[in-house]
Amino acid sequence: MIENRYNETDAQHWMEQAGSDPADQELARRVYTSRLIGQCPDLVMHGGGNTSVKLERENLFGEVEQVLHVKGSGWDLDTILAPGLPGLRLEPLRRLRQLDRLSDEDMVNVQRCNLLDSSSPNPSIETLLHAFLPHRYVDHTHATPFLILANLPDAEGVCRKIFGERLGIVPYIMPGFALAKRAAEVYEADPSVEGLLLLGHGHFAFAETARESYDLIVAHTNEVAAHFGLQGETSLRVRHPASEPHVLPLLRGAIADVSGGRDDAMPVCDLRNAPDVMEFLKRSDLAALATRGTASPDHVIRIKGAPLVLPKAVWSQGSQAIQEAVRAFADEYAAMFERQAARAEEPKTMLRPDPKVVWIEDVGIVGLGADAKAAKVAADLAEQNARVRSVGEHAGGFHPIREADLFDLEYWSLEQAKLGKGAPPPLRGRVVMVTGGGGTIGRAIVRKFASLGADCVLVDRDAAMIEAALNEVGGTHVGHVCDVTKPGAAEVAMRVACESYGGLDILVSNAGAATAGALTELSDADIRQAFELNFFAHQAFALAAANLFRKQGRGGQILFNLSKQAVNPGKNFGAYGMPKATTMFLMRQLALELGAEGVRVNGVNADRIRSGLLTDEFIVKRAKAREVSEAEYMSGNLLGREVEARHVAEAFAALASAERTTAHVMTVDGGNIEAALR
């Protein structure tokens, strides 16, 4: 099931890049095998594992010290580099075994006090387990086969059947000092073991070299996979066209209504509907499996202890039924919190009670998060959990840790710290569609919204331009190739937004093109074509977005790229100005009609922006028409400065953030009294 991808040539390359220090070279080999582990989702998903190496280094006094390099918080194994494995003085950590008890606060403090570099990230919460084991290399994974094994009711018996005495077996204990001590005791009871099975948790392997430890991780995992008859990798990130995509915006709005304020962002959705996922959702015991907890304790901070189950009989009834199901989930979560918080040693504040995973019959598994990245993490873990549940139930039963243990993990400050506490970007969780997203102005708009935390759908008829834009902006944004003037194009684009993110929050209707020439000389076909792109496409996308906003029931925003031509005609530019003027009226009409639903409609009037619309050749023509130089034409405004695409993007972002502004046109032209609206 797991391919052994170790390559000595690659390992040597990593070591050569680390310089001449033997300790740095060995750390580089540790980085290499850590990345091999992290790049296999069936070994490690989203922070669900850690690695370490013990080295010798000289301190400032020239004394040789033993140092433990262990995975640091905030780093993922698949992309880890040397700074992600902070070094700690090993001997003070090992002395902690003499203690009977150690608080979390003291454990974190001791670890930070013994960092070689005070600016390093916090070491893994399982640092002491790595420290207490004597081996040079220690690897810890939450491999899919081991999660199946670890959650069986007779996990110890099955483990002995597979491995004999080659693995030590550690009972479930919450990560930290107590687990580290117990794991070390299990190892010392039989130092011949090759690794450890942590019941309800995961797998450790260890050796004196990086390759040997990695080989054991792969070999042990494949032995368990063979026992359960697992073939191939867990399906991840498969999304076919959804049969009922309208369910997702209904769900998105319902969750926000239950757990957030009126102006709060809705969750972002990540749909998975691979064949094995759809088969899983047909199980007769689905409701019972949903109540069993998570495949690994670490998952609870990202997907909660249970998914929301939406049978077709519920979601087919529409928004009200979905909202009632979400509210029932929230009520049950609140009841669980009350049960468990009552026994806590210190006061707890309940987290938002909204679901992070939804099992939707005939639709798929949906991960939910504050943005697309968080939703993807939730969906990945949900797919792994589905496989662990399904195989485990047939192999003896899926019985993970209890509700109380899950609560302790979910509300453990050291686990919550993994999620970060920084202020979120202002447009986090907002899904933005930009038509003409591959062009100069469209790309600037996407860059700006992405920098503010939004997830974007780029719509353009040029696939190469979309690809270039996506490569430039990076992240989790998606592209959709279409001609916005074609009938039905807007509805298809909205479907893409629903299938990619669950819905839409902001439409930036930006696509357009200039048609030059005197009206008396242009054909009817030319003028009609100009209206198709510069008015009717804007109308179609705006109405389609408004209909999607209504499904979500949370308002939304429509932003039009207008033009100063809408109020200040230019010579030989009527075929462009007339549809733009009509679009400006459309903007105000929609603001009037949609305001009561919380939909804000605004526009940007820009002028003379170098782009696919205003090319160098076109600038020459317009300058000639106005009888000025090209430079004078581009800076012919009150400020005497050329206006750039980024300035237009900033205007759209400002309107998007103006929560009490609608029916407004923001002018971005450097100052043009003739085009002033008031």
C-alpha cells in the first residue's frame, strides 16, 4: 500500500546542501526522510505526526552536548526544512522522567528554556516521548492502516497476530508527559521491539539511522494494510460534477445562521464524491458510525468529534430542514460541552458549535472551514476517517477513544495552539468570482482579494491566461474557462463556485472590451456584440449571483467594472459607452431591488488603465483622437498621474469592505471633472 521512496542519491543531495558540519548534514537527512513520510497522506495528514533525531553539537564554550531536533509547531512534514526541527538540549529533558507529575505549562516552559535558538517554534507536544526513547531516529505517524488497528476493540490481540512481539503496545493516554513516560516504560520492558502501537492514537518506529527508521515505518504500515486487505491509497480530493450542488449554498447559509452573526463570513465548503465516498454514504449504519468519534485524537481540533449527517429525506426538503438539522447538531454539541466542562479543572469557553464535516447522502462528504485551506484539511481528514470507519467496522469494530477523552483533546490549550491565534485577514471565508479574471485588471483584482484572505474563482475565456493567473497568485483559487456572453454561462459559473467552495459571496463583474468607431460607421452587429459583452453578460452574471445569494440567505455583493464612458462620452467610443451606461443603471436598479435582502451593489468607474482593453495600439488611437501625446493621454487627469490596474483593484476591495455602502460608484481616474457623478 505504501511505496518506499527512499533514494540514497536524493538523501546525499540534501546532506551536501547542508554544508560541512556533520550535525547539519545528519539533520538534513532527517529532513529528507521526514518529507518522505509527510508526502504520503496515508502515513501523515495535516500535522498528524512528528519526527526527531538526536545529534551532538558544540555549545559556545566548545563543550559537546547531546541535542534533540524534533518537529516544531506550525510546520508540516511534507514541506519541512531544518528550521522546522528546532534543537533542544537533551539531558534536561531526560531528567524530567524523575518527576511524578509535570504540568503542561511547566513542560512547555522547560522545552522552550532548552531551545538552542530562542526564536524557534514550539517543539511538538510529543517532544518528551522522542526524548525518553534512546534511539537516534524516531518517527511517529497516524497511518491509515494503523488507525484502523488502533481503534479495534481487540487492537492488542490483532497487533500480536500481525507482529508477534515486534511492537510494544501502549494504552491510550493523552499526549504529553504521562504518555511519554508510559511509552518509555513499554519500550524498556522489551528493548527488542521495533516500534510502538499507541492504542487509539497511532504508530512509532525507531532506529539508529534515518533509512532504517523510515523503512520500518513503511514496512510496519504495509503489514497492517495486508492484514486488512487494503489496496491502494485512500482517495483524496476527488470531486466529480455534483448531482445536487444547490445543497451546498443552503448548507453554507444554514450553518452561518446558526453559529454566526448576520455579517459574519459563511464557512467555505470542500466537496468530495469519489466512488468509495459515495458507497460509504449508502451504509445502513451511517448514523451510528457518526457518533463514534475520530480516527485519531488529533483530528478533533479540525473536524470535531462527530460529523453532521444529512440524509436525502432531510436535505431534499430545503433550507428550513437543513437549518433544523444544523441547529440540532449545535444543540447536541452544546450539551456535550456542558457534560464535559463540568468535570474540567479550569473554566472552559465553548467553541463554535457548527459542524466541520457533513455526510450528505447522494451528494458527498463535505469539509467546512473558515477558508478553503481549512475546508480542504477537514475534507482530507473526513475521507481518511470514512475509510478507517468502514474497514474497521468490518474488521471487528470501530471504537475510538471516549467522548471525555475527545473533549480533553479538543479543549487542550496545546492542541488549540496548533490552529494559530493571529487575527484573520479581513476577507477570510469570502468566495469571490472575478469575470475577465485572466486579464490585466482581472488579475490585479484577484491578487488584491487573495491578499485579503478571499478564495477566488477566475472566469475567463482564455485558458492560458487563467493558468498563468492561478500560477501567479498560488493558493487554493480555481479557474473556469467560458465565454461570458454565451447563454447559460453565468449559471454554469455559479455551479463551479458551489462545487468548489459551497457558494459565493462577492461577484466582481469585470469582463469587458472596447469597440471603437463612430456610431454612424459601425454595423448593427458590432453594436449588438458590444452590448452582449458590456451589458448583457454583466446582467446575466449579476442575476445568477443574486439567485445564488438568495439560496444562502446571507446577502452578498455585486461589484461592476463600469467606465467613465458611462457618464462622459468619448469621441468614437459610443459602442462602448452606451452599454456601460446601461450597466450603471443596472447597478443602481439592482441595489434598489436587492437591498432588503442584504445584497450590496456598487461599481467602479475607471479610466485609461493599461490592459487588454486599453492596449498600446489603442492608446495611440485614443491619444490621436484627442489630439494629445500618449503620455499626456494616460496622465490627463487632475493628479497628472497614470492610473494603474492595482488602483482599480484597491477600489473594488474598498467597496467590498464598506459594509454599509450600496448603490455607489467609486471613481478611479485620477480626477476628471467632466466624468464626476456629483
